[in-house]
Amino acid sequence: MTKIILTRHGHVEGIKPERFRGREPLQLTARGVAQAAALAQYIAARWQPSHIYNSPMSRCIATASAIARATGVAAKTCEELNDIDYGGWQFKTFSEAKAQDPVLFAGWFASPQLVRFPNGESLQDLVARTANALRMVLAHHPDETIVLVGHDSVNRALLLQILDQPLSAYWRLVQEPCCINEIDVSGGNICVRRINETQHLDAIAPERGE
């Protein structure tokens, strides 16, 4: 059985108030660093991962590095786990994007499967890319525990595939910073044991303004 521990990076600027973060090179905030440390201890206390793969974005590298220190397993970059490319909307606030193209903005939240960002990716692009990461894990790491450190969008795309859900269900799968998703795969059978678990972060106080 392959066990996948899918998590998201820690808190960064641009979550509240919301921006289209995507490929913006954001560092973990103080809260994000604390979340990554708590996540790392939680994983190390419950599982013995053999591999850790992270998005190439610095916020995921930092989160994976915390897990690597706690578990003694080196983290590796996986390009397929990179965040969605928002193209011309990169790091725009929601209000800025809505003012620029209200129809596209509304479409992203109503029918995300029909949207392509200006000079960027579509949800289909993201799903195809993350599917390659999932195939790699299942092909090369049978009977191992693997940690994947991704993004809100990346994790949603992976969970859509794991749960056999349509792309239109994208917004139903909430992914908080440093959440835990636990998935077991055995002989093609998939068992999702937890989604968006965050109890390990309960002791971390919110930052001012949240």
C-alpha cells in the first residue's frame, strides 16, 4: 500500500485579503513558519515517510524543509507540483481582477473548468500536470509513505483526481495552509482517510487582521 500525505505550504501574504498568488515568489510569514514546524512534528510523530516532494516555489521548499528536518528524509523538488500559472492575473487582488475582467472573474468561481487565465494556465493544464506527479508516486514508490507539499490549487486538482470528481467540483475542496490529507492506494483501490485536517495547528494564534 502506498500512503500519500498531501499537505499545503504554510501561511503567506496574499491569503487574506486574497490575491491570485500562483507563481509569485512568496516567503512564509512568521505564522507560516510556526505552522510548518507544527506540521512537521505532527507528520514525524505519526508516519515514517520515505520521500518528500515539494513544489519549486520557496514557500513549499521551506515547508518541506521543516518536514525533512523532523523526519530525517531529504526533500526533493517536483516541478509538476508548481502552483497554477495565473498569467496576467499574477498577484492581483480579487478586486483588481474583477475590475479588469468581471466576466472571467465570475466564471472562475462559477465554472472553473471553462476558464483559462490571460497568458496563463487552465484548470485542465493543472490537472494534467499534477496527474504526472501522482503517476510518478504510484509507479516508483509502491508500499511507501510519501509526503507531497503543494498549493491550494495543486491539492484541489490532485484531490479531484483521487476522488474521481469532475473539474466543476474544484471549489468544494478547501485546503488550508499546512493541512493534512491522507490517502491510501492499494492495488488500484483508493481510500481517503482525511481531508483538510488542521487540528495540529490549533495552538498557533492567528496573525493580526485575520
